[in-house]
Amino acid sequence: MPALGIYIHWPFCRAICPYCDFNVHGAHHNQTSDDDWRRAYRAELQHAYGLRPTGKVETVFFGGGTPSLMAPDLVAAILADIDALWGLADNAEISLEANPVSAPRPHLQALRDAGITRLSLGVQAFHDDALKALGRTHSAGEAKQAFLAAQDIFDTASFDLIYARPLSAISTNQSAQEMEAGLAAWQEELSAALALSPQHMSLYQLTLEPDTVFYQRAAQGRLAVPHEEMAAALYEVTQDLCMAAGLPAYEISNHAMAGHYCRHNFAIWHGADYVGIGPGAHGRLTINGQKHASMAHKQPHIWRAACLENGHGWHNLTALSAQEAAEEAVMLGLRLSDGIAVQDLAQRGVALAASKLDALKQDGLLMRRDDVVQASPRGRLLIDYIIGRLLV
Ligand SMILES: C[S@@+](CC[C@H](N)C(=O)[O-])C[C@H]1O[C@@H](n2cnc3c(N)ncnc32)[C@H](O)[C@@H]1O
Ligand code: SF4
């Protein structure tokens, strides 16, 4: 049985950012004791164990929301439950996402003592005005302090940045000078970020997600983001700077020094099983030889009540069809710098038509080296389009 990862979702944040569409809820809504949370997480872990009991747990990922708001005792208790069920591998990678506002050094140390080995900090920007525009409640200085502490304390410390951020002036027709100034500003910010010697960085281009404040503002003409050409140029500059600093991309948005990939996400992107625990968490489990997708209730109180009453908060556990499994494998694989091995996919029941691969290669969107297919630099910006042509 292949290695297993476990994702634990903590759904609360002190403030909800105007661009974020994750399953997040204001922390002031959390009136539940940690004992009750522990009971709910434990019940769902036991349920998942009943379905997929084999294989040691190689990675755990506490994501959110803002899991740095969790009490270290709760984190330790969840890890103890995982260890008692599947067993945690000796060198397990245990990641936790943190917000600089809830990451003072003693708290980070307590999380380390609870078992966290890898911290991923949501910095978003290293300029105070940009942080304000993103609706963040911390300064660049506070984010930097939190990151320096994380570097001292954890085996791996990573930070997230968002680029291609809203433009300060609303102009849909960006001039060459504006483009140059935007590129230079990002180059300077990223260079300063790289000077902190991170082992890992997640660099996301801002996405305007439906049902967010930013999306509404953009629809009303009150917010503009860089146009496609500018976004592509920002992406190129990002790749060049990170490569030169020894942190090449191993996935579209993820960069790492050798030996510091996020093992949890890397395994998922290669199709490994993972258990999704907590409100709104998704999972992928091989049951009786077939990949299944689990989906949990998003509302924390509904999820918790379901866990306590039925032993789990999943409202859906569905077997993936061959087409769904194929789409997922190709979509994840093309986001990886390693690309996808055609033979590997074929063994998983996913056949890619040679004629379609050739056509996409001719259009400059895919590259092929023997058995391996990779998205070209231009193709990486058009993954959805490629999938559409490859799989339909
Ligand atoms: C769960 S959060 C990280 C931890 C913590 N909640 C925080 O924000 O500090 C995951 C990351 O997703 C990224 N993100 C969220 N919404 C995004 C969007 N609309 N576009 C690009 N990146 C986004 C941010 O970089 C964020 O740090
Ligand atoms: S970006 Fe992070 S802090 Fe902001 S709402 Fe999303 S999960 Fe919460």
C-alpha cells in the first residue's frame, strides 16, 4: 500500500481576507472547547482508518484557515490519535500554515514541541501598503520577524507571497511604462524575499475568485489586476530570479531548495492517497482498488455535530470515474516541473492520444522528452486549456 498523507483543516481566521475563497470563518464564531474539537477530529480519523487502515502516515498537513490559531495541545492530541491509528513514520513531515498575527516565537516553539516540523507562513507581501491593500492585518516587519523565528525553530520554513496584485491606479489599458515599473517593483520585492534565504516559497498570482470582495470590486470597476501579458511577464521574472537563487519551481507556484519540497503536496500531486479531515476537507482514498473522493460539510458546527452523531462529517464519498481520475492525474501532473510519465498514466488506466499530444507540442504548449510530457513555459499559464484539448 503506498504512503499515506493526512490533511487536517482548521477553518478559523482572525480576519477574512477580501481575496480568499477557502473554507474560512471568523475566529470569534468558534465557541467550542478544544476537548469537543478533539473528539470530532478523533471520530473522523477513526472513520477514515476503518476505510483505509494500511500504510504508515508519512506526512500530515494542518491547513486552513489559520491553524496557527490552534492550541498546541490540540495539535499534539490529533497527532497522537494519528499515531495510535496508522502509526506516524519516524521521519514524518508535519506541516502547519501560520498567519504572522498568530505566530509569536513562544507559540511557534510550542507548536514545534507538539510535533510540527515544517511551517508555512502567509506573508503575502513585503510592503506595508500592499499588505493593507490585500486587507492583511500585519506589517511587513512583523511577517519578517515571524519568518526569522520559524527559520530558527523548524526543519523547513516557507512563506507564501501573492503577486500580480491589484493595481494602485485603475487602468485597464496598462502602458509600457506602467508594465516596466510593475515588473521592477516585483523584482525588487522578490529579491528582498530571496535574501532571507527561504528553503521553500509558494508564489501565487492573485486569482479573482467568485464570491469574494475583490471579485465584486473588480466587477464594479473598482479594482483592476495586471492584464494577461503583464501577468505572464511577472511569471517569467519570478522563474528567472528563483532559479538563479537556487529555488527552482517544482510546481507552478512552489519553489524549493533541493531536499525541501513539501513532501505532503508533492505526493498528492503525484496521485498518492490522502485522508481529508475537518470542515470542508477533501480527501482521496483508494478503497478496494478504486480511487474515492471524500468531501466534508463546510460549516464547522454542522461538521462537528455530524462527527459526534455519525462518526464523521463527510457528506460524500464517491468512486471517481475513469474520466475523472484521468483529468485529475493530468491536471496535477502538468502543474509539476517533472511533468507526467505517459507509461505511468497508462498503468493507472489513463491513455493520452498521441495525436493530441503532438498537436499541443506543435502549438508550443507541451514539451516531450521520451516518455515524459511537460507543460512548456507558455503552456504552464494555460493548463485548463491544455486539459480541455487533451482529454475531450
Ligand atoms: C491558508 S492560507 C495561509 C495561512 C494563513 N491563513 C494566512 O493567510 O496567513 C493559504 C495561502 O493561499 C493563498 N491565497 C489565498 N487566496 C488566494 C487568491 N485568491 N489568489 C492567490 N493566492 C491566494 C495565500 O498566499 C495564502 O497564504
Ligand atoms: S488568506 Fe489566510 S488568513 Fe486570509 S482568509 Fe484566507 S485562510 Fe484566512
